[in-house]
Amino acid sequence: MKAIVNKDECVGCGLCCDTCPEVFELENGVAVVKVDPVPPAHEHCCQESAESCPVKAITIEQ
């Protein structure tokens, strides 16, 4: 699984970082992916982050 953050869409709310800090962090006011690929143990929280993103800035690729 791969997570992609659209930096043009991200509003820097930090919800993804709170939901899945093993995968996401804020950098210069926008979310970035810390690991690629997403470790299997964190796929669930990563998917939850994408679904919870208020501006749908996170895309998940299998």
C-alpha cells in the first residue's frame, strides 16, 4: 500500500497525523508521508486517515 498526500489540497489540519502518526507527519504546514510503502501493521490507520481527511487530500494505492 502506498499513501500519497496532495500538497495543493492539504490544509494542514493534522488529523491524519493524529490518526496514524507512524505514517504521516506535518512538514511546513502540510502533511507528508514518512514511510513508503506503508507497513502492513499500519495500513488500517492509514486508510482511516484517508477516509477522515476533510479535504480528501490523501490517496491510497494498493
